[in-house]
Amino acid sequence: MKLDPKNTQRAAVAVLGSATLLTLTALIFIIVFVLEKGLPVLNWSFLTGAPQDMGRAGGIFPAIAGSVALTVLAVLLAAPLGVGTAVYLTEYTRESRLTAIIRFGADCLAGIPSIIFGLFGFILFVTILKMGWSLLAGGLTLALMILPTIIRTTEEAIKAVPLSYREVSYSLGATRWQTVYKVILPNALPGILTGVMLGVGRSLGETAAVIFTAGSSLRMPASIFDSVRTMAVHFYLLAREGISAENAYGTAAALIIAVLSVNLLAYWMMNRMVAKRT
Amino acid sequence: MPVTSEKIMQRLLLAVAFSALSALLLIAVFIISQGLPFIFRYGFREFLFSSQWNPQAGKFGIFPMVVSTLWVTLGAMAIGAPLGVAGAVFLTEFVPRTVMRIIKPSIELLAGIPSVVYGFIGVMVLAPLIRDHLGGPGLSLLAGSIILGIMILPTIISISIDSIMAVPKSYREGSLALGATVWQTVRMVTLPAARSGIAASIILAMGRAVGETMAVIMVTGNSVKIPGSALEPVRTLTANIALEMGYATGMHRQALFATGVVLFVVIMILNFSASYVMRQRKARR
Amino acid sequence: MPDKIALNKFSVHYGPDPLLQEIDLEIQSNQILGVIGPSGSGKTTFLRALNRMNELQPGFTASGRIMLDGEDIYGLDYDAVSLRKKVGMVFAMPVPLPMSIHENIIYGPKLSAGRGWKYDEAVVESSLKAAFLWDEVRDRLKTSALRLSGGQQQRLCLARTLALEPEVILLDEPCSGLDPVSTAKIEEALTILKERYTVILVTNNTKQAARVADRTAFFLMGKLVEEGTTQQMFTAPKDKRTSDYITGRFG
Ligand SMILES: Nc1ncnc2c1ncn2[C@@H]1O[C@H](COP(=O)(O)OP(=O)(O)O)[C@@H](O)[C@H]1O
Ligand SMILES: [Mg+2]
């Protein structure tokens, strides 16, 4: 075969195409594999039952409760900070060295590995501030982790609100804050929710940062000072300590379904926002 | 009425705007203040370049972990970068846009699969495969590289696609009009124009690989030694922290924070490079 | 009668570029001032100076003075927010906020209504009537304002401004994209409104100025070339550039 441009192109397409196929296969395999092994285990009593014998038998209800509680707490802490930061950056100040530094800080924070968040949360919240392994310590740590995502998506959403809405609002005698909360935030809401949802997805799947800050107690939490075990942590312990492969698969399936549906919801909202704009 | 509340809001938002930056600084300060004194006391060279990690005996050399992290990461990049960039090129240049618009978000969605799940697949599927066909214990450097290589694919593909799409259409059309094939155009026009974005995606993915913990713990076997081959078990920096943090006290705990300092510095260097590379691109426009 | 608005050597710069140069102008209440001039001559800048909208964009600086009822609106302690409630504005493109017709109208009044102090619901009907829109929307006040036609949207914007109960109304080429019927309705509304307000109407259509304005000002390249009664401006302009523009020789 001669190496003329046509043949090179054919070869390139073949190579690139197989690489793409390989990628997609690998990623899809993971989901299909986990669901195939895990779905048979998933049933109502598994989802609502208490674990027995360290999770060897019984259900995962406390872990679901732990995941929900921790995620809700993290979002409640991070959303106001993230949205506030985005509002400040877009509406209250001009592009300057300061905004560049703040954005760079958020980008760096986004790149920090979760184990570092775990170490930090462990030393500051758990140890120095004496929160112990608790919902509160875990929620604070996760909040810092998801903060950059919320800042970024909110900023994008706010920038997408037409300038003319701001002009109209100011011309009708609105102050800056009135314009923000009556016009800008309502119009940016789908984008903000997208960011929050992405944060929820990240919180649900997180293990390293959670295990050192929220602990792994299998009891139902009664207050934010109680330790909790999330689904991800429960799954990790089941799998790693070889407690029960079957229940590990079941937990993994529940976890994947939860994370993917949350992310799917986020994408759906983002698309709806884009569609509305065009 | 609004004047005072307006002032309050403005101050409040200004304070809030520093949350991410303060969090970053706080994390840096705490990790460094817990770890750096140890490094000085124990000796920088002794800590980084000694192969003795034996907390009971007061030996804290992390050289094996540094080497292992390096190898696992390089292995992951060797797998993930070509696959990811190839996928991005294929999806942007050789596939109808409508198909790309379905596949790209699907791949991004997969970035949300929790790392413990990747690790579990590594243990259940990949490690036995390696053990049976290539030898060794299965839980190994190679297993870690492959799993990490897959984990970073969505990052590389997504950012690379964005930067390839940002190349002005006119560049491409100009080349095609001169009779170049699509592949020639990709190689000579599109890829060079998108190169800083692609580079940034690879650097970011590298940061993710260096920092990944749970998946790595599950599949690499975690022995503290300098690997002689890809089939041997290794322990990375992150794994070292996660495995021993639960029970470490005193010097031992400080040594783990010192490990965190090393990790933190590496990650920050990668972050800076990625944002530098990105800025280069903006500057050229 | 004292002037409602008086500009004294008022200039606006964008960075180093002068957009308005040393404008001196007195504006009486209960009149319509038509502002004409080719595109880019500074009409919009002039209008936005009167309610300090320019300062929302970075880079604009103002010098000189604008007195409203004898007070310098660029004075240090003059509050821009309360100024904008007194000096309402209708933009060239109709921009209904993405909410119902009703909510659009009460947006302004609600802003100043503090806790426990309610705005007057009657303002909705009266302002819509004054903008000649009431009959067309009375049955669907709660539907989205985005569903109105372009001409209806612009009248909604006028009604929304009227609901502020301002003293001065600024209109920036409000009819530029509208059909003749909507244009006629807005012009009719303005001639009635001037009995209660000071109206400043920027228009790219000299005939419109001739039809509705009591006095007319001609801007060219950031300068006020000439200002006088509409009659005098259109029949016996003092400046040659004015007559050139009005007779359609440029612009
Ligand atoms: N936001 C802006 N930034 C920079 N220059 C501007 C801006 N707005 C208007 N200008 C300039 O100011 C001059 C006057 O514009 P404008 O007041 O809009 O004129 P008109 O309304 O008469 O068409 C023009 O030369 C225009 O380019
Ligand atoms: Mg204009």
C-alpha cells in the first residue's frame, strides 16, 4: 500500500476510531459491569434495611441517610459562599488583579486532591476544633471541595443573563443588590442549580475526604456532631476488607445510579438553559 | 432604606468572595505547618531520598512512594493521553457534530463515577487479568496505571474537544480548500492551533492522577518498595497518607502531613503550569 | 418658570475620547424636547447622562454640571438610585423583564416599597392606560411579557417607566423598530404625558421630532449644534449643519 494522503487518512481514521471505541468501551463496561452484578442485589429491603454483621447482611439505609445528610449539609454551606463569590466577581467589581487572584484561588482549590482535603479537615475540624468525626466536620470539608464548581457554574450562568436586564433594572431605580436578587439570580437559577447538582454528585462519590472527617459509624446520626458512613465509604469498606462482594456490588450500583442521575439532572438543566437562551 | 443594606450586602459579598481563596490558603497553611517542621527536623534529603519507611523504628523515607507515584502517573498518562487526544480528534473531526454532542456529555457524565468504583473494577476484573496473563500478584503498578489512565480520559477528552472546537473554522477551511485531506488538516493546522488547550488538559489530568487516592489504594497492592517492574505492587504518596492516617500519632502523623506537603507542592506546580499554558493561549489570540 | 433641567459645560469622556463636549442646555417642564442627530453623535450618551446610567459602564467620566430642580445630580451626595426614580428611561429596544406584564409594571414601585409599606395596585391600570396598552392586555396581566408583540412590549416599557411616577421621561429612539400603529400610539401617549412630565425624546426620525416635539436639539459629533423651538429649527435653523441634516443632506 502506498502512503499517499488518501491512505494515510484512512489509516488515521482507523486508529483514531479504534482509540475512541476503546475509550467508550472501557467507560461503558464499568457501568454495565457494576449494574449487572449490583442490580440483582438492589431491592426495597436492601435500600431501607439496617446493615447486619458489619454489612455482611442486611441493607444500607444508614449509609444512604449518611450520604444524604452529608451532601445536604455540604451544599447548604457551599452554595451561599459559591453564589456570593460569583455575584461579587461578576456584579460588584471590575476585572482586576484581585478578581484574577480570586479566580485563580478557586481554580487551584478545584485541583487539590481529596486526600489533602481529608488531611486538612482531619487536622482542623476533627482535631483542633474538636468536632470529632462528625457530619459537621465532613460537611465543612466537602463544602470547601465543591465550592469551586459552584463558583464557576454560577459565574457562567450570571454572565449569560442579558446586560439589558441589568440596565432596565437600574433604570427603574433598583440598587445593585435589588438587581441581583430580583433579576440576575432568578434568571441564572438553572445554571446555579447545575453547579449545585454537580457538587452533589461529587459529594456523593467522595471517599478519601469523607472517611477522615465524617468517620464511618454505621449508626443513624442523631445530630451534626455524630459520625456517619456514606454509601461511598460503606462500599469502600465492604470491598476493601472483603466483607461481602455481593453487598459491595449492590451498594456500588446504588451509588452509581444516584451519582449518574444527579449528574444527568445537572446536564439536563444546563441544556434547558442553553436552549432557552438561543 | 436601601442605602445601608446595600453597603452591608457589598461588604458581605466582598468577604464571601474571599472564601475559596482563604480556603486554599488555610489548607496550605495547615498542611505545611503540620508537615514542614518535620521535614526540617528529619532532614529534607533523608525524607525525600531515603528508601526506609518504618514508622515503628522512626524511619520516614518516602523515596519509594515518590518513585511509585511518578511511575503510576507516567503509566496513566501513557495510556490516557494518546487515547484521550485521539478520541477528542476523532469526535470533533471525523464524526457528525450531532453524534459528538451526544457522546461528549456522556463521557463527561462518566467523569462522575466515584473513584472507589473504578478501584473496585480494578480489583475484581483488571487485577485477575494481569495476574493470569502477565504474572505477578495482579495488584500492581500496571493495574494502577491502567485504572488511572481510564479515570483521566473524560478530563482529557472534554477539555481537548473544547480547545479543538475553539480553533476558528476558517483555518480548517483554508487548509481543506488547498486540497489537504481532513487528516492532513488536523495534523498541520488544527492540532497545532489547539495545542495549548490540549497540553493544559493533559497537565490537569496529570494532577488528577497524582492526587487520586482511593482507586489507587485498591489496585496497587501498597507495598513500600521501589518497583522493579510494572507487575510489582507499589504504594503511592496518596496511598501512604490514606493507609496510615487512621492510626498514626506523633512523629508518624507529622511524617504523613509531610507527605501531604510534597503532594501539595507537586499539585500546585501542575496547577500553575496548566493555568500558565492556558494563559499563553489567550495571549496569542 | 425655573428650568427643570439645566446643563452647564457638561462633558462626557470615554477614556480620553470626548463623547459629549461642553453641552449647555436648559430644559423646561411640561414640554417635549426632541433630540436629533446622526448616529454616533452622542444622543444616547446625552440621555444616559441625565439619569446617570453612563456610570454603570466602566470608563465613562463626566465633568461639568447637570442641575435637576436646582440640584447638581453629579454632586457627591446625590443618590443615583433616587435620581433614576425621578428620571425614568425607555430604551431603544423594548426589553421586558422575563416575568409577567403585571410584575413588569410593579417592578419599580415595589423596589421603593419597604416592609409593610405597600405599593398602590391602581398604578398598574393607570400606567397601562397612559401608555395606551390597557385595552390590549387587561385580560392577561399575569401572562409573560415576552409574549407581547414588539410594539406592545415597547408600550409596556413606557408604562413600566410611568409606574415609577417620575418627573422626567427619557426615551431613546423608542419607535425605531416599531410598526406605524404602535408608533402613533406612543406619540399620542407622549403628547398627553407632557402635561404632567418633562419628556426628552431622542429620535432618528426628524419627522417624528417635527410632529411631537415642542423644542428640538440637534447633536453632531458630541456637540450641541443648536437648540430652539421645533418650529424655528425646522423652518429657520441658524446653523447650516442643522438645515443640511434636516433636509436630509447627511446622516
Ligand atoms: N459603551 C461605549 N464604549 C465606548 N464608546 C461608546 C460607548 N457607547 C457609545 N460610544 C461612542 O460614543 C459616541 C456616541 O454614541 P451614542 O451616544 O450612542 O450616539 P447616538 O445615540 O447619537 O447614536 C459614538 O462614537 C460611540 O462609538
Ligand atoms: Mg443611540
